[in-house]
Amino acid sequence: MPDQLMASGAAVTFELETDDLLLRHFLEIGDSFASLLREVSRERFPQTPVRWVVDRISLASPMRLEVRPAANVERLSSDLLSDLSTAVVSGLDQIQRTAQRPNYFSDTALEQAKTLAGDVSTGRSRVRFASRRAQEERIVEVTAQFISHVDEILGQTITAIGSIEGRLEWLNVHGESRVFNVYDHLTGDRIRCEFGSRIPIREVGAAIGLRVGVHGEVFYRESGEIVRVRAHSLEMFPEEEDLPSVDEAKGLLGD
């Protein structure tokens, strides 16, 4: 049986108002929202795992995704978990108001927040975050200024030719956007890989769900965190269970 959750905190809500919401966009939103919350949780409680539980999903316009933090350890009370929810939304509010990094917001958290802001700079959508604690609700509507502030906080990127390894789990070839995501095999972080016309689509499609190596231009922050990759080539690796055993390897090499 799964562990029983001992405490839960205040709800955090992501709200998107847009003309069209495609399934792939909804899935990407969920992934980015989860990554943002996970990053802030890790910074706030580095030694204690926090789960984010879905309270409500509404796909009617505006789309709403409401979650709450929960834990199964005694040292995290409902009040502490609610403080975490408040830290998420107050941090997003701070970014909207000023180009100053909020507490507990890593580079990855900032990148995910920027992804969630989406098309607000074009006026094609409206994005709001909210936290509800007792009878008090805090609402933050992000604008183009939010995206500008994130870019200013993160600073310039450093580019180098290099490689990454991980599992390829998402592909988008809509319009001129040709992108796939690789989840780092060590950290589990999602890395956006832009491949344009450099790699055939069928080759990327065949690699979905597999361990891959991606070679190309790797964009880093000064902290060393990978922002994205402009992919030049893709290599598929065999799964561990498909690799030859030691005895089999000896047989291949000869006595």
C-alpha cells in the first residue's frame, strides 16, 4: 500500500485563458508546473520529500490546474506546507514586480515559470497564479514584464559544443517548431532540444522512450545548469537489459 500522507498545505493554482488549448500544450503545462513546484520544494526542504497532489482540473476556459503540497513525515506540518505554497506564489509575484531572484527559486524554477508564462507577451493568452490559505487568496497575473524579469535574473547563457544523455520522452514538430525533450539520466531534469532540419523527424520519432545521446550546441547558465540544446545529431543507446552479459562479452572478444 502507498504511504499515508500525514499533512497537506494550501492550494496553488495555475490558470490559463487562451483561445485554443491543444492536448500537447496541456501536457507540457502540467510538466512545467510540476517541475517549478518540485524545484521550489527541493530548495525549501532539501532533506524532506514533498508531493504535489492534484485537487482539481478544469479544462473549461479559463483552464485551471489546482494542486497542494503533501508529505508523510512528522516534521512537515500543514502550516509549513502552506508556507511553501505561499513561497511559490509570492516568489512569482516578486518576479512580476522586479528583476530580483525570489527565495527558493533555482534557475530551473525560473525557466519553468517563464515557460508557463507562454504567449502573454503577444496578448494571445492570460496567465494567473494563485494561492488560497484559509479565507485569504493571493492572485498574480503575469505580463510581458514577467518574462523580461526572468531573462534579466538568469543573465546571459554560455554556449559550447557538447553532448547530453537521457531518455527522449516528448516530440513536437508543429509548424516551424521542431523540439524534443530529453530527461537527464542523473538528475531527471528536462532538457529542451531544438533540432530544426538537422535530424530527420523519423529518426527522432524512432527514439521516443529510449536512452539517447544528443550532440550539438549546449547552452549553459553561469551556474553550469543546462538551459537547452541545439541538436546536431542523435544517437540511440540500447537498454541495460539488452546489453551483453560479462560472459557473453567475453565470448564476443574471444578467449
